Amino acid sequence: MPSPYRALFTAPGTKGFAAAGFVGRMPLSMMGIGVVTMISQLTGRYGLAGALSATIALAAAVLGPQVSRLVDRHGQRRVLRPATLVALASGAVLLPAAHYGWPDWVLFAACLGMGCVPSLGAMVRARWAALYGGTPRLHTAYSFESVVDEVCFIFGPIISIGLSTVWFPEAGPLLAGCFLAAGVFWLTAQRATEPVPHPRGQHGRGSALASRPLQVLVVTFAATGTIFGAIDVVTVAFAEERGHKAAASVVLALYAAGSCAAGMVFGLLRPAGPPERRWLLGVCAMAVSMIPLLLVGNLPLLAVALFVAGLSIAPTMITTMSLIEQHVPRARLTEGMTWVSTGLAVGVALGSSVSGWVIDAAGARAGYAVPAVAGAVAVVVGFLGFRRLKRPAPHQGGIVEQHSEREERHVA
């Protein structure tokens, strides 16, 4: 491991919460695609499969920020465990409902309950911010976490699609639930690195979403999430049309591998210049990389195109987290990070459902028009909101609070 990454883990407890965060984030890449594969295997209805995946994402978009707001106020352990139990109970309803052909409304109700799943990525990043806020190591930490996200997206779809197609249809979502339970309970058992909660009085009124720069990031990443959701569903259908459905997991893994490689390199750099410019460049690169997908006609070319498309993802996400840390108060940092995940989730929901309908109506290849249009929308929103990101962030007290948290731990 390169030395900047090795230096991250000199602080006590960092290896433990990083490992727990990795395990708990595996469902992020496994559940949606697992549900799509499960339902398509059992019913052959891609429209229903996309709609159920979209329902999970939309429910997470609504409930996720509320869970994170409670985490900021009451701490990770007190909030994450009951929220996770609700999500797991809902998943326990979804699997037999799909297997035995229960009414569609039962499937949708179960998917709504699964929206309580907490954003483990935001929880782990909040721990890094509490440790390294205001130091250059935070950029490396965010880069490391982006790489972890992409590693999850490399192996998650392979495991989920592979198990559901080779073993039994419900296997992918079932294992995703096991990963979630293990990761959350392992993370919340580590109290020493848990960020200090901020009582209600420190939050003021309203939501972190009142920050105008955060609004720009959330809306832009809703369009970006549409890209991700559409690519997942369309790629599975594209591979099935060519008689190699299981190969979809490998193709999607290469998409994540491109992002993983770019994120690893980006974390070794100390980029100069305003972060908002790097962010806008990344959004533009993601949009342009969608164009070749409209032209490919076989799986090998699709794999190459997706790998190249993935190169812009991690650097853009890393810069996004840096912008959030600049523009959102420390007392609402977890909530702010979750709002970006919410934007992505809303986009994933839209991309999954719209692409499912397009596939049913016009075939898989036509489905790649959905991420291409979403990329263009992301660029437009990014340019329109660029001035908000350029404005100096108001004094947040972030660094002072972070040092205070570390002092409280030393005193304890």
C-alpha cells in the first residue's frame, strides 16, 4: 500500500472501522442488482424488477437523511442498529414474497421498509473527518473510501448476480442482508472512534440541505445516479440478449474497476486549484463517457467502454466529499454526506425504472440512451450551479469542533 494510505492507519481504531465499513457497504452494490436479477429470474418482468429496485432507492432517499440526522444528534450506535433491524426484517419479507409469487403490492411494501438501510459510507467518512478534519490526510482518507466503494462495486455485482443465476434467485439479496448486519453491528461496536454526537441545540433549525452548494451537489448527483441505475439494469438485459447473462457481473465489475484505479491514483496526488473546477470537469467527463455506449454492439466492446467511463467517477466523488466538508457545518456533516447519497439514490431509482421500461419497449441497446441523456442533464445542472460552489463557505466551526472532539476522547 502506498505510504499516504498507510499513514491513515496510524491512528488507533482506524483499521477496525474501515474494515467494518467495507463489509457493511457490500449491499450497496449487491441489493439493487440482486433484486433486478432475482425478479427477472422468477418472473421475466424487467419493468417490475426495475421498479422494485427503484422503490428501494427512493425509500433510502427519503429515510436515509433522517437516519443520518438522528446519528448526528444521538450517535451511530443508538440509531444504526434499530434502523438496520427494520431493513433486515423487510428483506425477510421480500424474499419469500418473490419466491412464492405474492401480490406485487407486498413486494413494494417490503422494498419501502428496506429503505431504512443506513449509509455506511457516510458513517465511515464522518469518522475520518473527526480524526483528520482540517489536515491533508482527509483528502487521502476520502480517496481511500472512494476506492473501497468501487471495490464493493467490483465484487458485489459478481457475487450477487453469480449467486442468483447459478445457485438460486434469492441468493444475492440474501447474502447482501448478511453483509449489512455484520458490517453495521461490527462498526457500532467500535465506540472509541465514533464521532461525538451534537445535541439538538447545536444543529439549529432546518436541514443541512438548506446549504445552496449542497443543493447543487445533490441535484447534479441525482442525474449522475440515473446513469448508475440505468447502466446496471441495461447491462444485465444487454448480456441476456446475447445469451451471456452471468457475464453482466464481469462487465459491471470493469466499470467499477476503472473508477477504483482512478481513485487510487487521485488519492496519491495533492491537486491544486479550486475543487469546484475539478468537480465540474469530472461531471463533464462522466457525461462524455456515456456516448460510446450508444455505439457498442457486443460485450467485449461494452466492457472496454465501461472501464473508460469509470475513470471519471471516483475523482468526482472524492472532490464532492471535500466540497461538502467545506460547505456543511460539522454538526450536520453526516447528514450532508447522506444527502448526496440520497441524490444518487433518487437517480438510481429513476434510471432503473426508466431503463426497465425502455428495455421492455425497445430492447436493451436502446436503454443506453437513458444514461446518455442523464449525463447531459448533469452537465447542465453543474454549469448552472457552479457559482454557488465558488462562493466562500460560511464559518462552520468545523476544525474547532473536530479538535474539540479529539480532546474529549483524550480526556476520556
